[in-house]
Amino acid sequence: MNIQQYYRKTASISLNVSLAALIPSFFLIIYGIMIAKDGRFVLIVLPFLVYSFFCYQYYLVCDRRSKGFTEKPLDAIYMNQSLLNTEQILVHFLPASSVRILFFSSTGKLIGELKERKLQLIRWFFPSFLDRLFEKRYGLYDELNNIIAIFHYKKRKIEIRDKDGKLLNIIHYVSNDRHMKFEFASSGEAIVVTRTLLYMDYQFFQNQIMVCRLQKGLMPLEWEYYIKDPNTPVLSFEQNLCEEEKINILAILSKILH
């Protein structure tokens, strides 16, 4: 998958959701007019119509983005790009019953994905407070859909395992300050994550040094040909981070976003 295919897929999902939201509206209007004969049923239908409208507008936006490429990206541009050797990664989210993150390079190539190992349809209908009670296992995948690591989220810790189930690391969840500051501990080392209130900006600190940042709205201008949304979140790693440290950060990030 590349970024153009992502826009096309997101447009298709948005259109389907927009149409699906009209179904209860149709039956409620019929019931209100023919059976209940009560005009107040319009108030019940209104949220469905508003949701359908915004989903359709998002469909138009994504459809326009998918058609905004004048030529097919060259495969040569995609060489030697992978999730753990790229310092700046674009982050997109797909609709799912839990966090599902797609990672793209600056040239629009899908270089990785993070998603729950076993997706259950019934989870779509769980309220968030109930869904949080379940322990979850997420898989971190590379550009070829090969497993890089498995994240097992428990109440106060994250277990990181390899594709064979071997334990690689345990990250302990220490505390959070009203969801504005999170503290974790890995191998005796503190990892502090801070965030802003009004827009997406997560900063990761080790030994009081910022080693990673997820921020929206600061995408470099030279990426505009491949990335049509200038507000796409950009995940930036410091140059000296090893693969193990990047995996730890991705595990913590997905825990916070969930």
C-alpha cells in the first residue's frame, strides 16, 4: 500500500459509513410520519444526518487527495526505507475497533503498521470504559507485513516480545498527570511523555533529553507532492536511537493513544 491507496481506501470507508448512517434516519422518519405522527422525531434523526454529512465531506476530501497524484511514484524512491531505519515517519489512523496505525515514509510508501493481533467484531460495540478492561496484544509489522514485535498491554505494564513469543523487555506504567504527562520505566530508566491540550504534540524524554516527538501541523513543504494532507502527524526520532529504543517508544505511544 502507498499513500494514494490509503486515501482511496479511507474515502471508500467514509462513503460507506455516510450511507450507513442514513439507514436509521430513513426508518425513524417513516416511523415518525406514518406511525407516531410526531414531528419531534426529527430531533432524533438529526444526529444521524449530521454524522452522515460530515462523513460524506471527508469522503470528498480523501477522494480529491487520491486523485491529486499526476504520476505514479517511482519504485526506486522506495528503496532502503523501513520503519526502524527512518527518522521521520508519517502517521495515519484507520477506522478500527481499537488503535490501528499506518506508518508512511516521506515519499508515501507504507513502511509499517501497528494493529491488534486479533480483531473482534463485537469490540466495535463496546463503550471505551468497558473496552479498557480487556488485556490487548498488538503487533508491530514491517513494510512486508512481517512481525517486528508483539506488545502485550496489561494494567500497569507493557510486555514486548518477538515474533516467537520470547520476552524482550517490560515497560512499567508509573503514573500520569491528568493525561498531560505520562511516566514509564524501562530497564531502570525513566521515560517521560508530555503532551499539549489543544493539538497533537507528544514529546518523549529519556534522561531529560527529548528523543522523539509526534506532532501535527509541521510537515516539511518538500513532502507535499506525496502527502496531500499538511496536517498529517509526523513522528520524529533522534538520530542516535537504536532499534530497541524505537520499539519501546512505539509501544508506549500506542498505549497512550489507545
